[in-house]
Amino acid sequence: AICLKALRKEPGQRYDSVDAMLADIERWRRREPVLAHAGGTAYRARKFISRHWRAMVVVAVLVGLVAGFVWRLDRELEHSERERRVAEQATELMVDVIGRADPSRAQGEELTLREALGQSVERLRQTPDLEPIVRARVLESVGATYVELSNDAEALPVLAESAAAFAAAGDADGEQRALHARGVAIMNLGNYAAAQAVLEDVLAKRTRAGLRGDAFEAELHGTIGILHQYQRKPAEALAAFDEALRIQRLMPEPDEEQLLHTLRNLGDIRTAQGDLEGGQSALVEARTMADRILGPDHPDSIRLLRSLGRNAVRRGDLAQGLRWLEEGWSRAQRVFQPPHAVRLLLGHPLAMARLEHGELETARMLMRRMRTESVDTFPAKHPSTATIAADLALIELLAGDDSLARPLAEEALATRKALEDTDASIAQPALVLAVLDCRDGRGSPAGVAAELPRVAADPLLAQGLRQAYEQAASRCRGAG
């Protein structure tokens, strides 16, 4: 434009002087609008941006950040308001359905919580126009309560409905929470392979979605660790609990109750693997937290007493172990009515600790009670029922009652084989049967001697119980 103006044929359209032309060139060099250009506002704006582009980039970034923050804040406020409405609706619905539960339909003299929950599920199913997210939340709460009540069979269909309702509402996180709870219920029912498939599928989905390092991932690893522990896979269990603890330690504000669960489970598996000091360290930290955030009758406080008792017994402090277990059993009886799994968690190890302490008859009476409660608590062919049957068979054998020991050992052995359990778990009732066969002339000391190494190979078997099995083997002359 400057060159064309300087070359105009008409004198009036050229620069008045050389200085005027030089001034226009200087304006061009400073990226300012030149007089030779006939551009309007857009032209002057481009020149302004050209001169101040760095500042304009900063301004644009700031404007973008502010706009993004305002948009996110608006979305979060909208989401939190929706969450508040959903929570209110779910709470009102739970109060309504339980408040309307019909006592006349109760099976006992008073309406139990289980019966009230059952009626609430019926009312939910009779309300077809309910918002999916509200239905999902209520069903999740009911299913989780069933699990806490050790009524896992009732929980399965409710949690399946909850997961489907979350999926219909487009809430993937809620769907995965419901599936996780369902996996726990399946695990509690003793179907470990199916439970592992469910839990690992949920973990894989969250990993693919990039959801890592949060409380839910830690909880999933912890549940998978418990599952490995039940399957007598101590190395896998320890790795899962270590991963759960690693995630929680990296969180700025971890959920303290969840951290307590992880520490207790880690203490259990370290104790079982022989790392008694490491187990005690984790359990002491968990107990400090429990004293601060939970009451003495909270289920997790009671479960923690079991872990502390087992650790003390393994460390050789049998007196302290018995005190922990006795206190836990006393609280469990006060808080939970049979049938309930927490009662078995305390009563069973207490009976075995009494056996190690030489109190055979006391152990026998308590274990018989645990046997009755386990049959009422768990379905047929459950691993926990098999464990209690095997331990009671050992006690009955040591007490000299072969006629009671045999059917218990046979039941435990059949269940263990059906579950395709570990060799060591199968060997325990098999050893009792071998001793019984030897005593009535159907077996030999060699058969008993063959089972002893398999029992001793169990990495989770306490030293006191190894000695009890050795004592049982000595009942067959020449074995051991």
C-alpha cells in the first residue's frame, strides 16, 4: 500500500513529502495501521493483535480458564443439586417403604429388619414410574444391608437389580459399586471362582476407563485380597492388600474406615504368613484408628479383636490372645443375634485357642455351638462350614468320641473335594479319617503317616494346630 501510494500518477494522491512516506514506513515497522491502507476496524484490530500478540495470548488463556471454571462450577452445582434431590428421594422412599411394612406379615412376634427389607423390595417393584437412579440407590442400600446381616442369598437378586438400574440411569460408577457388592455376596456364599470373575471384571473396567488411584480401586484390591485369603493363596492376598494400602497412602485424605479395613486384613495375612511383627504393627495401627473413630461394639472393632487375638496366639502369647478373643466373642454375642457370620469369626478361633491352651472340653462345647450356627448361617457345601466341621472332627477325635468325629470329617472332606480346595485343606479331615480307620482296623499307621506331611504343608496352619494333628495321629499306634 505504501509503494502504490508513492507511485500514484495524481500528485494529490501521493505522499506530501518524503518525511510523510518515511513516517508511514515507520508505522508499518511498528505494526501500526499505515495511512496508505484504507482498511477499517478489522484492519486496525489485526494490527493491534499483531503488536500485542503475547499479551493477547495471555488474555485468551485467562478468559478460557475463567470460562472453563465457571462452566465446571455450574455443572458441579447442577450435579450436586441433582445428587441432593436423588438422596432426598431415596431417603424418603426408604422411610416410606419400611414405615409401611406390615407387622402382621412377620414370621415372628416382632417385625425383623430382614422382613422389613423384604417388604421394601416388594414395594419398589410395585412402583414402575420411579426414577432409575433413585431405584438404584435404594436397591443398593437394601442389598448392602442384606450382606451385613449375613443374608447374602437375598442380596444377590437385589444387587443385580441395582446394577441394572444404575446402568439404565447412565451411572457407570454406581453400576460398578453394585456389582462389587454382589461379588462380595457371592464370595460370602463360598462361590470363589464366580466372585473372582465379577470383581476382576469391575477392576478391569475401571482400569480401561482410566479410573485409578481412588478409594473404590483400593476397596476392590482389598476385597480381592480377602478372596485370595479364603482360597489359601497368601502371596496373592498379600500383594492385593499391599496395593490397596499403597493407593490409600498416596491419597491426600483417605477414608479412615477403609484404611482400617486394609490394615486389619494386611495384619491378618502377614500373621498367617509368619510375619508376626509386621502383622502386629498393622493391627496396632488399625486399633489406634478404631479407638478414635469407632465405638467398641462397631462390627469392625469386633473383627479387629479377632485379628489381634490370632496374632497374639501365633506370637506365642496365648494368654493375651485368649483375652482378645474372649472380649471379641463377648461383644459379638451382645451385638449380633444368630445366625451371623461375625459370631463365627470370633467363636471359632476362640474355640481353637482354647484347644491349644489345653482346655479340650471348653473348646469342644464352644465348637459344637459354632457348628450349629454355621449350618444356620451358611448354605450347604460352604467352605466355612467345612472348616468348622473339620476342626470339630479333630476335637471330637481328641476327646475320644470317634462316632461323632467320623461324620464330621466325612462331610468336611466331601465339601473340600467338591470345592476343589487345596491339598492341605483336604488333608486335615483326611488325616482324621485315616486315624479313625486305623483305630477300628480298616486302616494302618502308614495311611496316617502319609497324611501328616500334607497337613504340615499348610502355610496358614498355626503351630498349635499342627501339634494337635500330631497328637491325633498318635492315637493310631505306630503313626507319626
